[in-house]
Amino acid sequence: MRALVLDHPGSFRVADVPDPTPQTGQVVVRVDCCGICGTDLHILAGEFPPTPYPITPGHEFAGTVVAHGPDVKPDLPVGARVAVDPSLYCGYCRRCRAGRDNLCENWAAIGDTVNGAFAEFVAVPAVNAYRLPDHLDGQLGAMTEPLACAVHGIRRLGLLGPVSAEPTVVIGAGTMGLLMLQLLLHAGAGPVSWARPGPSPTPARSTGPGSGWRSTRPACPRRSRPPSGCWTGEGGCWSSACRRPRP
């Protein structure tokens, strides 16, 4: 099969590599679509310490099951369309036993520490593969992983569920920030505003009942102090978000 291979930081190639063989409890997925995450750019630059090289990145993906190994439940037959959770938890460390598997002491991840989905096929644990509804194509299925991250952010803010009339600011208007915005609007928050860095304070398009703007200094009136979530890697925006939330 063809795959993108990072031999070392700053160097990648498209190569012919062996097709993956499913081991016990694994399925092989034919990749329909795989997103490019900021983490992938850090891996390319050698800025993600857990990553070994060479590696095939890619962890935001969906596809079709084409083979499975022994001990795979029958609800994932060949032909099933799936989205994949890339995180690989040990299940036995103190963090996993406490239900904090995102802090697993033996954490690994498809595309981050083992070969991922910038390839035609990838082998994954069957328990990490989730059936997709028939109406979702591969592109939408690949959004499952980043959407799950945004849902986690909503939970951490305590805004999951009805939040009607609760004003909220989302700082960062990339993919993650816009997913967060849509979740807040769906939950009934309002008004919802978003801010992103830009060369000048230029009006941005409103989304639903929310409002938006572009500013080099994302801010909201100190008197209103709505909850805020920061979905950007820019240091100035992070410090702004820390100053702005309501006590």
C-alpha cells in the first residue's frame, strides 16, 4: 500500500509499505478520509516528544473495515463504516482505573506513537472503531475525533446541556473553535461570540444567534465576564482567555 512516512523530523516521503495484518482484537480499516491536525505538524517538526521515527502519522480518520483478526465482535463485519478513536489506553494504571484514561501513564496513540492513517490502510483495535450512520460520509466521519475534543472542552467548562441565555466567548476561530461555537449554539447558549487574531478589528460573519469579530486582542467587556474557551495555540490569546472569564 501507499503511505506517508516521516523518516525523521522535517523529512517525509510517500512510500510503498506492507499492508497491515490484523492481530487479535484488531480490524484493518481502508481509510476514506484523514484530517491534518496541529499535532501532525508538531510531529513533522519534531516537536511532539512521544513520537518515534520513522512513523506514518494521521489520527483524525474514518473508513471501511476490510479485514479483522481473531476475537472481534460480529458488530464490526467487513464492510462496516467506522470512525476511530486514536487513543490507546493501558486500562490498568491508576489514572485509567480512576476513569481518567486521557491521563493514562502508558498512553499511546494511532498516528502519534504507532503508524496511523496517512495511508491506504491501518490496523486498529476493534474496541476503538465506532460504526457510522449510513448518512455520514468519510469526510464527516473524520471529524468525529476533533468533535469529541470539543465536546470534552464543553464538559470541562460545565456547559454541557441547556445553557440558554448564557453569554459565552470562544477565542480561536479555527476548526476546533468553530466546532465549539456550533456546540454552544446547539446547547442554547447566547449570545455566543468568537474572536481570532487578525491584522485589524474587522467584522466577521455571525453564526446563528451568535456574533463574531476579528481582533488582534480578543476581548470582551470586563463588566460582562462571560465564560470563555480558548481554542488557539497563540500565547497572547491564552493569556487573554485566562484574564477574561467571569469569576
